[in-house]
Amino acid sequence: MGRHDTGSPYAPHTPAETDAMLDAVGVEQEADLFDIPEAVRFDDEFGIEARDERAVRAEMQDRLAENDDLVEFLGRGHYDHYVPSLVDHLADRQEFLTSYTQYQPEIAQGFLQVLFEYQSMLVELTGLGIANCSLYDAATGLGEAATLATRVRETSGSHVLVPEHLRAGKRGVLANYADGADLTVESYPMDDGAVDTTALAEAIDDDVVMVYAESPTVRGVIEEDLAEIGGLADDHDALFCLGSDPVALSVLEEPANVGADVVIGEAATLGLGTAYGMGMGLFATREDFLRQVPGRLVGASEDESGRRAYTLTLQTREQHIRKERATSNICTNQAWVALRAAIHAATLGPDGLVETATECIERTHAVAERLDDIDGITAPVHDRHHFREFVARTERPASDIADDLAAAGYAVHAVEDDLLQICVTETNEQAADELVAAISEVAQ
């Protein structure tokens, strides 16, 4: 329909059709369909002064200069790893940047192949047979795992068990999913930063549909009893969901070997760098649950000439199948971020990925040892192996120390009254000496 028919190149209705619809619902204009408070109603003026490009750039530079210039030692689910420039050069090609969901395989073979390689990477790291081509983030991955559990568990149940050391944002997203699925989320205790398996055994019963554990945990602790946790879940016909990430999985025991039914986590530890508020959720599970996987799967086949070809094989959401059969309403996924993760992993190769992960253990241990020598600091608090981050106990209030460190140019987490959390990766290790010196100055 042409512009002259509608007054807009985007509206699919003629003015006469619009008038007929408004008449049918009993209003005079589209604005009558909305109840927008006067204080926030658009008055046809943005209040933005027109200016040229140079003036805009200067203003934005001044505004951005107001940000604190801090060296971040922050973690707790958001991790900054060095992303090779090759990732930007390839991912920024126009066929990737301008691509929408790869519904037309004839023109999207390159993108589909990369997503297939991303899925294959997760299958190799987890030992599970199926991985989708990404969810929004780790939190939505956890929520989707809980709803999957309600669909595949043979007996009824309504409880999901999670560790008491769980990032609040992730717990909140899970609670939203649980509310819609009539599930109850309950916490089980931790012992020295890891799962208290005795308490978990007492908490779990046949009404539990899923048990969730993390390795590394939100405090950076590597969980040593995953097989026992998986066994407890299996004894009660509950799904065992494990939270991790691709870098950690390259050196930790394969989740399939410890009984994990689902692995979720933040896959954006590869390919993205620090992006607070944005991520990419990995989701891998057993082949038994193939048709229960949320989101989309890329599969490999052959075209009519016998060449290998890729396509979106399963899309089990309500846009593609009947609503009552849909597994999820998860919509636009993180395909471009998954592409970046796949390129990053391929650039590192198996040895490079293991080297990156090994350094996450070694440098974290070294910094914790140095902090432990400072009067007023005990590090790490948990007598465990750590990955990327650790918690230190302070004699001064942790928030005061964190504020003093921020004034000195360093950002760390104050997680409790007397606990600081510090994350060390290859992107901030060059400032580790200065951080230790700064903590030594403000610890007492």
C-alpha cells in the first residue's frame, strides 16, 4: 500500500479503515485507547536543542568524562576477559550485523554454521548432547531450566532448590519464572562457600523438581561435591541443573560425568567482555529432552546436491507451534553474541582456552595469598579452590574499605558487612600490585 493511501509508509491501514476500527470500539481517536498521565505525556517537543556534529561530540565527551575512572576488580556473574580483535573484525561484517533470525537458510549459511559451531562447543564442554543457540543470559537460562523440569519430571512436584549464595538478580528472574509455573523456590545452606550436602540431603524430597548448584559459585568457589549433589537429585527424580561458564568448563570436570541434566550459565565470558546488564545464556541438556529445549536449535543436513547445509531445526516456541505445545515464549535470542563467542573460542583453540582458565585459578590464588599477609585482611575466607574471584574478610567495615578503594581508583564488591569480593582476570592483572598496595593502606 502506497504512502499516499495511509499517510505513513509503515501503517498498514487506510484512514477509512482506521476510522471504522475506532468506531467499532467506540472511541474517536487512537489516543483515547491509552491512559497516559499528563506529567509524562509527549507534548510534541523533545526539548533537545539542535546542534551540529562537532558540538554534540564535545558535549558527549564532557558527559562521559564525568564517569569515575576506576580499575574494576568486579565479578559476581559479569567477567571481563580479553577479546581478540579478530572477533570484532569478523563479527562486524555486514552480513552478520544486519542479519535477523536466520529463517531463510538459503541466504544465511555462514551465520547458521557459526551458530552450529557454538552449539558444538557447548556440547563438547558439557558432555551433554543438546545445546541451543543461546538465551538472553544465565538468569533466563535458570528460569527455563526450572520450567523444563516441570515438563519432563515423571511425578508431580513444585519445589526448586537453589544455593543460599545466589546472586539476587538471578534469584529474582527465577522467581518470576517460578510464579508463572506455580513453583516454589527455596534455598539450601552452604558450608564454607560450597554446598552443604548434608543439609541438602535433608531438604530434598520427592516434591523437588530441580536442584541447582554452581561451579564456580557466585563467590568463585569451585564446587567439589557435584557428583554427590547429582546423585541426591537423581535419587528423588529431580533434575540436576549446574551453573557454570565456557571458560571454567574447559578445566572443570565435564558436567555430564557428575550427573548434570541441564547446564546453564553466562556464555558471554567469551566474545563480549564486560557488559553489565547484557549477556548470553548458555543452555545445554540431555538428548532425552530434545523437544523440550527452549529457544532455537541449529541443525546440520545436506542440500539437494549433497553438500552440507545448516538450518533452524527446532523452534519450540509459540510463534512457530501451537501455544499449548510451546516450551517457552523466549523471543529474540543472542545470536550475534553467540557468533562472537564461537569466533573467540575458535581463535583461542582448545589449548588457549585451557590456558586462559588455568590463569584464572593461578592469578586468583596469588592475589589472595598477598592480601592474606595484610593486617586486617583474611583471604580467601573459604578454604577452597577458587576460580577468577574470592572473598576476603575485613576488620574494618567492608563498605568503608570499598569506598576508600574507589577514591584511590579501584572498584571491588562489598558483599557483606565484613566481606570484600575481588575478581582478577587478564584484563586487570597488570593493576593487581597497585590494588594490593591500596588495600594495605586502607585495611586498618
